[in-house]
Amino acid sequence: MPNFLKLNATERNVYIASLLYILNLKDSKDKNTGYVLSRIKDLGLDESVLQKIKPARTPEDMYKLIAKVSNVRVRRYILREMILVAISNHELSDEEVASIYNIGLHAGIKNEKINDFFLWAAKGLEWEIEGIQLIEGDL
């Protein structure tokens, strides 16, 4: 969590719910709750908070949740984190892209900024792949 962001209780709940939403969208077998639990610990919260958060099931649920966040930096942070979770398996489905994009739009984030986030994530994947090639490329 960047130290310039201080999340209040509502923002923390929306943040955690957004991670759960994108993990469910990915249809992960174990739901990667380990990642979400690590984020909860980074927020200085107890793991039991996970049981108290009602995850969003539909894009409309996410639109309502994100509307509760008034700080644009926090909304952008949540969107960025959703993208990071979505690309964690090194691929991004059309459904994930469309869902995250629409959530960003409903959060009042401009098209160009959403595109910037996706381009940033793609660069990160390229950088990671290049790093692997540097290690294994000429063996």
C-alpha cells in the first residue's frame, strides 16, 4: 500500500471486495485468498475481516461499491490493483478487460487513464518475461 494513501474503513472494504471480485471473475479454484489475506495484513487488519466483507458478485455490485469511494487516488489504486490481480496468471481475458474497464468508467476514471493502467501492466509483463529470458535464454 503506498504510504500516500490512507484508506478509511469504507475504502478498505471496497478495496478488499474489489480484489475478491476480480479473483472470482478469474474463476480461480482456490480463489487465491492468500493474496487477499496479504493485502489485508498490509492494511494492518486481522484476517477475520475477510469474513465480514460481502464480495461483489456482478459488475453492477462493483459499480455501487466503487461509488462509495470519493477519493480519486483511491479509486485509481483499486483499479490498478484489480488489473494486477487479473494479470497474475500472465493472461487477461476479454471479460476481465471489459469488466475492469467498465468499473473504471463507473468510478469516473477517464478512458485514457484506464488505457494507461493496462499499458503499464503490459510493460510489467514484458519486463518479467525478458527477465526470465535473461536467466534461461542461452542455456
